[in-house]
Amino acid sequence: MPEPSIEDVKKQALAALTAQFVQQGHPEQYAQIMATLAIFQTDLELRNAQMTRLLGWLKQDHAEIYEQAAKLVEDVRVEFETRL
């Protein structure tokens, strides 16, 4: 049996979470938006944790490039905020 693709997993997760919100009494259209936002928020938290762990590892084990990496992360943040 082939493993499901990432897209299949995402669709299943969205459908399951939407169904959960509908079961709680939310209208279908709002439930899907709520599910999408919940998944998006979780993804942001995961990426933040990954970046924090990576920067911590660089600081501890590769101090010679930590400052450069931290500056790059900050530059990306400033660039992103400027575009918004």
C-alpha cells in the first residue's frame, strides 16, 4: 500500500478538523476557515521552534557562524516587514 502524499495528509487533516468544528456546532463555511487557521498557526509555531532550535545549535556548536546567521534571520524579518 503506497504512503499518502503530503497533500493527501493535509487534505485529510483539514477535513478531520473541519468535521470536528462542525460537530461542535459551527457552520460548515466557518468551520473550514477555523480549521485552516488552526493548521496555519500550528505550522507557524513549528517553524518558529525549528528556527529557535537551529539558532541555539549554531550558537552552541558553531559560534563562528552564529552571528552571521542571526543577522541573516533579522535581515529577512526586516525585509518582510518592509514589504508588508
